[in-house]
Amino acid sequence: MNIYLPIAEISVNMFLLLGMGGAVGFLSGMFGVGGGFMMTPLLIFIGVPPTVAVATGANQIVASSVSGVIAHTRRKNVDFKMGFMLLIGGVVGSTSGVWIFTALTALGQIDLVIKLAYVLFLSVIGSLMFIESARALWRKRCGYNLSGNAHKRKDHSGWQHKLPFKMRFRRSKLYISALLPLSVGFVVGILVAIMGVGGGFIIVPAMIYLLGMPTSVVIGTSLFQIIFVTANVTILQSTSNQTVDIVLTLLLLIGGVIGAQFGARAGMKLQGEQLRVLLAVMVLSVCLKLGFDLIVTPDDLFNVGLPGGH
Amino acid sequence: MHLVRLTSAFLSLFVTSLCLNDARAQSTNEIVAALDDHVVAIDTSFSGSKVLLFGATEGEGDVIVVVRGPSRDEVVRKKDRIMGVWANNEEVTFSGTPVFYNIATSATLTEMVPASTRQRLELGPDYLNSYLASNSRDIGDAKKEEFWAALLRNKKNNGLYASEAAQVKFLGKRLFRADFFFPPNIPIGTYLVYVYLVKDKDVVSSQITPLFVSKIGAEAKIYDFAHRHSFAYGIIAVIIALAAGWVASVVFRKK
């Protein structure tokens, strides 16, 4: 059954969209990842204009982050003060990101930049994940116990600690410069706007290794700020580019919610390292496909669009 | 009798040549045509649509039907390999290009009318006039031709321009019909259907009928709202997502 998407202006099979939402939801439930970095490329593959895919992706992540934050708030795993700092940076960053997005659209370069950003980030994340999980699998086979690999305590001599505007973050047990979370939020905000991802895959490592936050509060806090940043992107993209497709969002959400439930259950039954190798392989293959399309000579070197890129 | 026919032919010729674009000419025309539906409605289940045109001619002759979409500016971009990847590089803007162009004929077009007529009436996508937009005026003829050819090729591949003329089928000697397909990617707007009667290699009569391609129902409301009240649309999109997330968390909690 085909459905005509009002903003994307294409006719797509409804069950394909529900299935895609379900598959990505399944993966995000299983691996505990947001899934935005899988969803946007998939939408592009089925013919949704990249600009619509990115803006709609951001809208969808609002929903998945909300349910995550509610669960983490109950367990008191959200550092609201830190989250607030990240989100100020994030709102400024994503606002600049949407501005960059609009400017690139007018130049006719936005599709390329979106794809390049994906190739870059997916290849780095995919490789790191693959190496890390393959190594863990290998060690396990050799009989090492890895259960106690807590993150290293930050020493207080690094450059991060020489910055001004120090603030105390009680929930994270940190006394660091406010500039750190502000700038982390800013960089991730730009990515949210241009790639239509939550940015969890960047902000989580940054919070652990750069800010030195305890792992327990990292996920909840990052989700908290992702809600606001993706909401900001949704509103700004709607206002300046009219690229948020509500019907597409809803279809993906329905599939995603159901998929995530099954995914979470499946994730508990299966082995973590093997799953992560699998995820890494999938991320890398999406990345390869996108990269291949950019390098291989297109059938037609010319393309036609409207002035301003809509 | 002979005299009457002659005068009427002369009259219609006269009227046609005077006001080719005037719908009032219909009453004295030697050709009449109508669409089975004046609206191509894009609703949630839209996956392309067929429109049937039927009509009758007075006396024998050949028929050409042209469906032309509204005109707008189109940018043609050419990709070049930049640092290993294919990126849009040069661009040319054409103005007044029809978004959609389809043509049906009852015989081979090249045998029906001379090239001058095809050019004048823009019969067939290859005879469309190309106009450069003001920001692209300074390019050379060769480049213009290259980019224009690319535009035609692209539009044909997307199904928005006819690759070749479709058939106008005659039922008997005077009644004719033509089927047009409008693909799912069709732009909205007011389209014009031109019907020409050809006798002795000359267009002797014509008629123009409008055809509206528009979004209807929920499609139209969402699209309109997104463009007219884009800020409110963004807020609503966020609220829907927040609500959906909350519902999902309630479901999760029960498990």
C-alpha cells in the first residue's frame, strides 16, 4: 500500500516505512543506540530527499529520547545542571547548523555535505566499534575477565582544568570549566542539524573522556540535552526549509516504538560482543554504500533542481 | 452547403489565428475536446494518475494534444570530480521552463507539420524554447545547449517530459481520445491542455482546456500548514514527537 508523503512529495510503500522504523527501532533497543545514524541513510536510499530525511530524522529522535529520559530520570541518572550547560551549547550549535544547512541548500551542496558527513562519522565509529568489540571477543576467548573496566579517573593537570569559568556539577561530582560542556554541546548541535542524528555517538564519548563524567549519568544526561537540541532543529528546519514531514515521522515512530521493545528483549538474550561486531559491520556497510555512490561516476553528471534547492 | 463549410472553416481559421489562446473560440472551432476530470488530485494514496482526453473533429484531420505544466525557474547543475568525490560544480538557471510536458499525436509528428510550426507552437519537448535566467545570461551558446540538453534528458528520465509522443486514437473518423499519465512526482499547479487540429500540414484549429493538479484532503492541509505557518508546524511536530515518546515510555514501563 503506497502512501504519498506531503513534504517529501514522493509515493512510498507504507509497510516499507513501518518496517524500516521497526528495524532501526529493533537495533536501537538491542544496542541502546539512538539509531538516527542508521535511519537517515536508509531514508536517502529509498529516495527521500536528503534534506527531508535529515529534518524528519531530528524530529523522530525527539520521541525516542523522551522515552529514554523518562526511564533515566526515574533512576536519577540525569545531571540536569550539566545537561543544561550542554543544551545551551547545543541550541546555539544547532541554530548555526540549520543556518549552514540553509546556506548549503542555496548553493546546491547540501546533499553532498550530508553524505560526506555520514561517510566520515560512520567510518570512524564503525571501525572503532569493530576493533573494540573484536578485541573484546578475542580476549574473552583467551579467558580474560573484562567486567571491571571502569573508566579512568581524570587527573587534574590536563588542559581542560586550566580553563576559566569553573562550575560545580554535584550529580557528576565534577568541578570543571563551563566552557567544556558548552563547546561539546555546540559541536554536537551542528551535527544534529546537518546529519539529523541525536549525536549520542559523539556526545557520550566526549562526556566520558573529555568532561570525565561518571558513566552512570552520561546516557540520561545526553538524552536530556538531545531532546531539546533535536526539538530546536525540528522547529528551525520547519521554519527555514519546510523539510519536516510529519507523516513520515509518525510512520517511522510507530515502527520504531514496536521494534525497540522487541529489540530490547532480544538484546538481553544475546551476547554483547557479538552483537556489537554485527552492528559495526552494518554501520560500515551503510558507510561503504554511501561512500561508493559518491566516488563512482554517476550515470548522468547533470541534475535539475529549483533555485534555492527545494 | 459547400459555401457554408468554407465560410465556417475560414471563420474558425480567422478566429484561431486571431486569438489562439482564447477559450471563446471553442464555439466556432472545428475541434472540441474535454477531459474526463479537470483535477488531478494528490491525496495520501496518490501514486500517479491517468487523465483521459476525448473529443471530436469537424471533418477529417490529424490531432495533436499537448499537456503543459506551469512554468518556473530550474537550475541545472553539473557534477565534477572534486578531491575524489562527485560534487555539483557549474550551474545554469533556465527561466520559464514548463515543469511538465507531454504530447500525443494521431500520426508521426514530423510528417504532420513542418519544422517551423513545431518550433512556433513548441510541439514536443525538443522544440521547447529555452530562456536563460538573468544570473546565467553570460554563458556561451555551447554551454547553454549542453545544459539545456541535460535538463530535457533529466525531465524525460523523471517522467515529467514525454520521451516520445503518445498516441491519439481515432474511434471512427471524427472521435478521438488520448490517455495521459501523470507520475507520482508531478508538481502541483495549473496545467494547460492544448488540442490542435491539423489539415494539410497546417494547424487550422485549436482549443485550450485547463487542468488542475492539486493536493487535496490531509495532504493539502499538511503541506499548506507547513508552508504558511511553518513555525507552528515545527512546534506541533515537536509536540507530536514528545507525546509519542511519552506513550512509548508508558508502554515500556508496563513490560
